[in-house]
Amino acid sequence: MATGIALIGSGIFAKEEHLPAIQGTPLLALKAIYSRSLASAMGLSEGLDGVDLYSEDSEEKNFDELLKRNDIKGVVIALPILIQPEFIKKALSAGKHVLAEKPIAKDVATATELISWYNSTITQTPRPTFTVAENFRFLESYTFASQQIATIGRVLGFRTRVSSMVQPGGKYFETAWRKTPEYQGGFLLDGGVHFIAATRLMLGEDHRPVKASAFTAQLQPHLPPVDTLNATLLLKSGASGTLSLSFGTTFTGSEYAVACEKGTVYVSRGKVIVTKDGKEEVKEFLEEGNGVKQEIKGWAEALGTGGMDQRQAPEEALADLKLLEACLRSGEYGGMPMEI
């Protein structure tokens, strides 16, 4: 039987990614949509049948009223970074399962408080699950790469490089809260956590980053407060590597490369190249998309069993944020090494 859920937020990602993913998951039944305005909720619900609308500008059908519904067991929250924690707490307090968009919060302090609050306050049985969406952890290319890395000896080094230019007029840039961010990192926080999640997944826990030394810059005047970071990361194992992220450069593309004792693994745009024993194996994942459908399906399956997909554990999202924040703090202090 499908689990009744609500979609909280009607922005670009909710419309283009979350809604189709929910509709494509038979284990879920969309019962309601909430948005800041009734007009935006109506825009998202166009063509949908049997979906009730709630909004901030409606006194009788607001978020609190939505949470009172017994037929809604969970919510997918896709709201601006600064206001998400408030909605997460309300939903969990009402006994609803939560899948909240990344990043988990605007900074490590807020995220740590949120997880602590959940663990100390939400203790009823059955306990609603608190999860954070990170679609990159559901991409088969990164999962396959991590499996290969685990078989070819200790990690000797790595590099992650993701480069693009966010242009004025772009659909994400023109979102008001992204255009004038009131949180650290700007697009590096909103988008950069994806690339950090992929890097951490590939390296594994035995090679997790423990210290960062970074330089940051705002290369484009329309991308405050910073749009670029270049970091050297020390791993738990003693090896090191580089993390280079920019949303303000004429460089383009992405690459993740890991060197191990017995070979190398390279990932770029759904293609994984594994070199070991002098032989090169190429594997492509042409149908993996961006991972949102897989993450929604994973969440739905976990709800059906009463558990949590560990790829969506809030502690994983916190670890992504800790690494990014360490790089940003290091950049503020001219490259001073920061513990993660």
C-alpha cells in the first residue's frame, strides 16, 4: 500500500525533480502540496488530481493544518536553506517522516543542534524518521567507483574538480534567496555539498578527510560571498588530495580521480574508468540521471519497512557540511589548516 505524503515547497527543484520522482514511485501517494503562496502551490499542482493545496497565505489551510492529517505519513521538504529547520522540527513533532533537501542547515552549529534536538526530543514509538536528501549518494557511478576503490589497496591520493559558471539570468541564480544569500558559501554551500558527498562516498570511512587547508575567492561580482575554493585535504589514513570547486570560472566539467596501490579509478559524467593490473575497464551508466528518482525510491522503500536508508542519515549530511565549512573557514584565514 502506498504511503501518503506531502510535498513542501513549489520551487524549481520541487517542480522539475521531486514531483516527477514522487509520481514515478508507486510506493508513494501524493496527498497535498504546501507552498509560500496559494498561487505557487496551484502552479505546481496543475494537472494533478486529488491533491489538496496548503499555503502560508491561507489561514484555514496552512502548514499546521496539513500536519494534522492522519493520511499524510511523511513530507518531502524543499524550501530555502534558512527556513528549512523550522519546518523539519514542526513535521517531526507532528509525527511525520521527513526527507529534507540538502544542505541539512546553513552551518555546522545549526545542523548539530537540529540533530541533537531530534535525538533528545523525538522519542515516541513509532518514531518518525529524519532524513536528508543527497541524490549523489544514489548515483550508480559513484557507488560502483567506491566498490572498485575498496578492492585495489590503500588510497595514495585523490582529486576532485568541478567547474562551471553560474550566469545571471539562470533559473537557479534568479531565485531570490540564492541571488542574495544570507548564508555562508553561496552556491558552494547549496551545490558544493553534492560534490563533497560524492568524494566522501568514493573514499570511504577509512580515508575520510580530517583536515583542510583552502583558499577561497569571489571571482564573479554576482556570486557573493565566495564562488570558488581550492583545498588540500588530509585523510584519516595519512594520504592527501585536492578538492577544487568553482561556480564562477570559465573552466567546465567534473572529474573525480582516486589513486590506489594497485590501480586508479576515474569518474566523470556517468563514466567510470578503472585501471588495474595494467588493464583499463570502462563502464558507463547512461540511465542514472541525477539520482533524485533513486533517492525518492530509497526513501519510500525505507518507509515501507519502518527503517531509514543510511545514505540519507542526517549524520551523513552533517559530515558533508563539516568538510565544506572547514574549507570556507580556512579560506577566511588565508589557508590556515582546519580540523574537520
